[in-house]
Amino acid sequence: MLRPTSARLFTSTSRSLAGSTSAIDSSAIVFVEHGSPTQVLQSRQYRLPELEAGQVRLRFELGAINPADINVIQGVYPSKPVVRQDLGGISIMGNEGVATVEGFLEDGTVENKLKVGDKVVMGSAQLGTWASHANIPFTSLIPLPSSHSLTHEQSATLAINPPTAYRMLTDFIPLNPHEQPSSSSDSSSEKKKKKSKRKQWIIQNGSNSAVGQSVIQLCREWGIGTINLVRDRPSIDSLKKELKGLGADHVLTYEEFLSRDSNVRKQIKEWVGKEDGELLLGLNCVGGKETTEMAKLLGVGGKLVTYGGMAKTALSIPPSLFIFKKLTSTGFWLSNWTQTHPVERISMMNYLSDLVSQGKLKEPDTKVVALQGTDEEVEKTIKGVMEELEVGRSGKKVLLRWQDEKK
């Protein structure tokens, strides 16, 4: 059985500065038809062809598993991997990860953007990061600054969750002091709001998610107060302590938040008002009653931004909030934003990389799973991972690494 040969064994080519460019064996986690991740995922080996002009040979160091990946496999996510008819109709899984550049064809452009040994993250969706190697257009890659010594774990979790947090804190209510929007069409009242020195607050649910943790840390960096809602669990005290260690001002369970006896929502207003603050932004990845009550706490002109629906419950907002408090309820999907903001994305990634390198933005707890052995052994491993994720037992973000058998 073919196993992926390590691309560290560079193939000799006439383009010595361009690294490995010839065909090699590769492995990947794939599916042929949509369905349950525990049932339809397969391990496949295939021949990765010689590089074409504009392509880059990558060796994936780690491929990340995100909740949206589960929806992709199930067939209910709007962004889908390409069906590779050249490989028998398979779809290679993986939307996020970190890879090392191992080769390219010099064409007067690529070598000015990348060099062999560079670490890159994906700049386009569904490029198949659960693979050992890939040939990917250089225009779909974002090189990580060589000035920042990020670990593979930090790099592999950098491209989706922190940018999602960054954009939601920047694009709806002007909270980010490093990226204040300006426009000659702004009304005087809007300009006054942007210059306001009042303490800004946000409220979010799903606060222990990877996005939620990024929100907390960015808010700490920018001086924004956070009220964070989480699901109750046996280890709730430990979780609250962990989130406060990241910079959370207040952490409440959904039960505490909804309780009429403890009058927590009155207390929240006191927390915000103590420093003449204002609460104008709510971030929602859950849905349900908790989100409705979050929206009621937002001030006049507030915005509720939805980026997920883990509770799979319809979002219900009272008409009075739209009429009397001028509430705006909208959604956010990073894939839409990146399609229209390529330049801003590069500067944002550089900024986030800098925060990570300074220890100001910590990656979520991760678990690296090695993929090695026969197809059957790899499929057993990935099935076990999916079963853990299905019942929520992992508690950590899972990263996949194809293991070189010779190590």
C-alpha cells in the first residue's frame, strides 16, 4: 500500500531554488457522498501530479477540525469542497490549517511572494487541509510573517476564529481603536458616537468557543468590557476562571442569566452603567431564548450579530426592539467578507499574528491527532475523533497531523 512519502526528501529539479515540483504520493481524509461524519469519511492515497504554473507544493503540518466542517460533511453548509473527478469523485476535507511551502515553478511572480520553507495559511475556502500534501494556487495562500515565531498549533488556528472575532468587533459597532471607519458621508451624530469616550461593552453567548475566546482577548486588548454567557456543566467554576484569565469581565451560565430570582439582568445594567458605559453589540452563535434576552439589553441603535446557531432553535426578536430601540439584527460569515476584502485581510492577519507572538491572543486548547498506518487504521482513528466531537467529549479543538512512518 502506498503511504505518503515525505516531501522533505526534495526531488532534484532544474529549478533548484524552487524546491520540490515533481509528482509525489499524498494521503487525505475524504468523502464520496454526504452523510454522518462517523460513517462517510475515508482515508485515500493518490498520486499528486507535477506542479503547474502558479501552483505551490504544500506539506500540511496540521489540519484543523471546526464545527462547520461537520456541516460540510453532512451536506448542509453553503461552502463545499470541489469534487475531484480526477481522483475518482472524492472531496478532500479541511478548511483551516497550516502548511509549509515545499516547491513552486518560478514565473517571475510566485518567487516574489513566497519562498521554500515559508509557513502559510489558507486564503480561500475548502482547499483540503486534511491532507498530507497539496498543489494549491499561490493566490489562495496567506504567508505568515517570518518575524513571528508561531507554533504550528497557533498557526493552524489563526485563519478563521480570530478573524471572525476581529471583524464582528470592528464592522458593526466601531469598537476597534486600531481600525476606526471614517467617511465623509457620516452624519454628525455618527461622528460624535465614534469619538465617544464612554466605556464600551459587548455581550456574547457561546463564550467558551474558539471565536468567543478570541472576542474576550481582543476586547481586553482594546479596553472593551465583556459579558459572557456559557452552558452550565460540572466544571463550570473552572471554566469561569479560565475565561476570566483570558480577560473576561463577567461570566454567567444561561441559567443564571435567565433566572428571575437573581435579577442578573439588572446587575448587568449596573455593571455597564458604573463607568457611564454603553452596551451596543451582542454576538450570537446559539439562538433561542438566551439570545432574545441578550437583545433586550442592547442600547438604542444596538446591533445583534449572528454567526452560528448551535441550539438549532429559531431566533425570535420582539418587534418593539426594532421600533423603539432601533435594533439591527444581522449575520456574519467570514467567507463572504474575505471575498471582497483581500487587502484588508492580509493586514488583519499580520496584526493578529503579532498579538499571538506577543502572548496577547492565545490559541484555544488543542488536541493533535496523528494519522498513520493503513487506510483502515486511519479511518478507525478519524471515526473515533468524530464520535467524540458528536457527543461533545473532546473539549479541545482537534488538529490532524499525517505522521511520517519513518519517524
